[in-house]
Amino acid sequence: MNSHIFPLQFFRIFEKFISRLAVLLFALCSTVSVLAQSAYTRTGSYNEQAIMRLMVMEGKGNAGLASDIRPYPTASVTAWLDSLNYPVRNRTTKYNIQWLKYENAISPLDHSEADTPEANPKRRLFNNPAKLIVLSNDKAYLAINPGFDFSLGMSREEELPLFVNTRMLELEGNIAGKVGFYSRVEETQLRLARHEQQFFGRWRVLPGAHLVKPYRTRGYDYLTATGYITYSPIKEIMLQFGQDRNIIGNGMRSLLLSDFALDYPFLKIHTRVGKFDYVNLYARLTDSYSRITNPRQYRLLPAKYYAMHYLSVQIKPSWRIGLFEAVMFHDNNLTGKGFDVSYLNPVILYRAIEHQRGDPDKMTVGLNTQYRAAPGCAFYGQFLLNEFRFNDLINRTGSHANKYGWQLGMHLAGD
């Protein structure tokens, strides 16, 4: 067989395959009905806290917006706010609801019915009270928000004044209502209080900051950036890829997955069918322990990899419960081990995969629940079990396995 014929035939077959695949993907993107894609609420923001407060005040769950899976999609928040039937009496609550609609808008506001005769339904500057600049046409929407935060204070324990100086730029929008995007960059210089300096001296990290550099006299300087893209191939599935933080739970903190850690690159698949919400999360984390042992040595930090799935069910209008399983595995020796593809299966128990691989990784299982006893009152709780081993638990061998934790809390919100 001629040696030149086989590569040519292979190339033609490959070219035909790629062409058919491109046609299939184009048809899928063109014919499937999708939700308008948007950004997510920012973890720990006033936006997110106000949404949680309104959920407690409403007194019942909403199948279209899972309270225990954060951050929330802004499109889902907007739909929930439009369907909110809570009898609002307080002016502050009315203002918060209106502001949340501004904050989570995914398209320009229509000012054609405004009282002022000069109102322009497509104006760019101050189109939305929560977004400084809005650019849009039939194919795309872009909101631009610059900002700054400056504060100054004194402490009896410090000779120098304490301050925070942050500058920020935020971009969000969507393309053709199918692909959403978000990007935020912040630069901060600050001087901390004594107890915060002690925290940094011990752990060599600041909450929310990656690489921290010294700034003038006992000050710190750091840069943070988050960003992601979103896509929904069908109404029931939402995809998100980027760098940010995630939370599983109903409290300010979570034992299962918390936003106290730094932002990290991840891929999240959120499937919502009726009363069921199912989340798959695949992430690359960073092992920063070497910054504690060698604070003056800058080198490539080892990687840790994380896979999680979480099933949340709205059992009753007042009761939601979720089941959690996660696995963490690492590359401490910098061998380029990478992400284990065995854990990419979205519908399998990770414990079974771990046993097949010789039990080398760290397994965690957990439970999350919230019960809304009455409008304005909700109870929540979590239970976490790490490295469960039944024989060690029964025989009380003193093994390092079977570590556990629990959390109980209550939300009170009045109108």
C-alpha cells in the first residue's frame, strides 16, 4: 500500500467528520430554545444577602431558585422577584425588591413610559440605577460598572491609621441571549488591625486575596480578578466555566463548600428538573501550605483537584433537603498528575471509583437542610463526614478517619 494514500484518506475522513460535527453543533445552538444567559450574584454581596432575607420572609421555597446553591443566577432571581407574592408593607423592603430588580437585570431597562419627556428608552448612561453604563443592540448586552471603596479609621493598638483603598471594574452581559459573561478586577491597598495582622503572620494569607505584597509601612497590596462564561443548551441545564467561588448551604458559612477560600477555576453543571436541583462541580484548587513553611520562597504551588455533586430537593414548600458527596486529590510532588478523569462521571458514587483506584483520595459526604417554620423564620443545618470507615468507627481504633462536623442555625427576618 502506498504510504502517501493512507494519510490522505485519513485526512478526508477527519475533514468530513469535523464538517458534520460543526453542522450538528450549529443546528443545536440555532434550534434549541434557551434561557437568556446572565451572570450570577456575587458571593457575600449585599445583593445575595437581600435575596436570602426575602426568601426567609416569603416563608416558602421556590422550585425555580434553590436557596442552598449559591451564587444565584441573576435570570432566575429576576423571574423569582416577578413572581413574588409576599405582602410587602415596609418601605425599606419595597425599596430592596426594586433595587434587586435593577441589580439583577439582564437587559436594558425600558424608559419609554417614564414621566420625564426627555426619557430615552435606549439611553446608555444611567439606564439602570445599579449599572453606570449600558450598551446594547439586538445581538448583545453589556453593563459596565467602575467603582471604588475608601475607608479610614483609627485603633488604640496602632500608631498609624487603618485604611482600605480599593478600585474596581466590573463587566457583565450576554451575547444573543445564549452566552453570558462576567468579569471583575480589583486592586487593594490596606493597613490591617492588630488581630488581622496576627492572622496573616500565622497563615500567610488574607481572606479573598492570593499573592499579598508589602505596602509602605505595615500595609498590604494585592490584586484579585474573577470571571466566567455561562451557557444553557436547554432550559433545564446551565453551564458555567471560569474563576470564582461557590457555596453549598443556607448559612453565612458552610461546612460542605464555603466561600471563605480563595476563588478558583472550575466547571459547574447545574441541572434543574421540577423540584430537583443537581449540581456537578469540577475545580482546581491551590495548596498554599508552602507559603507558611517557606514564606520568602516564591515557587509554583502544588495543585489540588476537587469534584463534587449535590442533589437538592424541595420536599415541601417549607422544607428543602440536599445530599452531598465530594472527593479531593492532589499533586503535591508536582508530577503533573492532573485531574483524574474517573471523577468526571456526573452520575456515579465517587466512593466506588475511589475503591477501584485503591482508596488514595479524600472522600466527604454530607447533608444540608432548611425548614421555613413561618414567614420570617427559618431553621437550617448541615452534617459533614470525612473519610467514613465503618470498621474503625465500630471498633474505636483511634483512626484518623471518621472526622465529622455539624452546623445548626436560624434566620429571622421581619418586615
